[in-house]
Amino acid sequence: MLNTVLNGPENADAPPLLIAHGLFGSARNWGVIAKRMSDKRKVITVDMRNHGESDWKQTHSYPELADDLAEVIAAHGGRADVMGHSMGGKTAMTLALKHPDAVNRLVVADIAPVAYTHSQNSLIAAMRAVDLSKVEKRSDADAQLSQHVPEASVRAFLLQSLDVKAKSWRLNLDVLEAEMSKIVGWPGAVGHFDGPTLFLSGADSDYVRSEYRPLIKTLFPAAKFAKIPGAGHWLHAEKPREFEAALQAFLPIDPS
């Protein structure tokens, strides 16, 4: 089963909230938001396969990722509110379509059920270019990474997956590179999820375009849409309080 981090009361009346991170992320990226959401409910953050402390697998498709989440939910009562960002959002959508009984309410953060044309293999190449034998502290890796990744915020995010002591990345870079077309793609899932669904986007992001809405409404008939002003694709990191407020409003402990 996936590596999980738990916050909140074990025997809360509300269903747990499961959080699925995006590509190159981990459960630790969501630690602050998870703790703030866990005052009256259990919050489960996971390391997705090929990330963090979870097992490395030879494949990385959304149906498999969805099954991974379903296994975690089954171990924590069989039903959960689910929130996923980017790759985690596509996984959450696939989970809701494939295992609808496991999902109570769904939040999809800045991603749509479509195939995108971009690739993140340049970041994989940048991470591979770091000579880990010369890394004694995180700043050593940052200096090397800056030659390929100019954005300090992106480097800081990637470096959260570096184990300095072990001199290794907590990412299965080989498989993520080989499966990149699946990660940026969409498996063409069929069916529909009728439960409450929120597509929460950054106002400065173009990942969830208006022309995608008819498809979204076909798959998720109850879908609602909201945007966080001043935020891009990394809306939870750029506007954490606003992101949390949107989650609290859509996922109240007492829906009545």
C-alpha cells in the first residue's frame, strides 16, 4: 500500500479527506494544509507510487494510480472525500469514475480530464544532471540545479524530493520519464461520477479552459467551478489560505 501520513482524530464522525499530490511531489508538500484541515476529521496524505517513500513500480498509469488510492481508502473505512492536484487530480478523477462508491466528494485542483501537450522530462534531465556525489547539503544541489532550472521556487519544490544523506532522489525518474506520455495524457475514462465535485483552479493558470467544461460536465454532472485570484498552477502553494478556505467551504464537516 502507498506510504501515508495521517493527521486528525482517528474516530471522527466525518469521512476522512484523502490528498493526492502532483508529479514530483510527496505527502510532505501538503503537510501544512493537511494539519489545518484535520481539526475535526482524519486527513490522509499519500506518497503516490514512484514518489516519496512509496514503492517503485514499473508502470505509472492513471487506472493503476486510482487503484492505489482505492486501496488506501479501503483501509480507512471504505469511503472518503478526495482532493488531488495536477497528476493527483487526474488520479482522483479516475478514482471517482472507476470506484465511485469510494468517493464521497471530489475536489480537482487545476487540472482537467484531457491530454496535454507539454512534457516534464526537462526537469527529470535537470535532476539527473546533479552530481549527487558532490552534494553535502541541499544548497550544493540547488547550485547545480540552477544551471538548468532558473526558477528558485521550482528548484525548492524539486529539492524536497532529494535525500541528501542517501545522495538519491526519492523519485523513480526512469519510470516517470518512460511513462510521461501517460502522465500528461488522459486514459479516456468512461462513465460518470454524480457526487459533488469542485474544479478549483488558479485564475492565472490555463490548465482548465472554458472549452473543457462540456467534457467535464459529461463525466462529472454535478461539477462546480471556482478560481483563486492571483494564483497559477501551484495554487495551494501560492495562495494556501485561500486554497484552504475553498476546501473548507466545499467540504464542510457537517454538510447540512
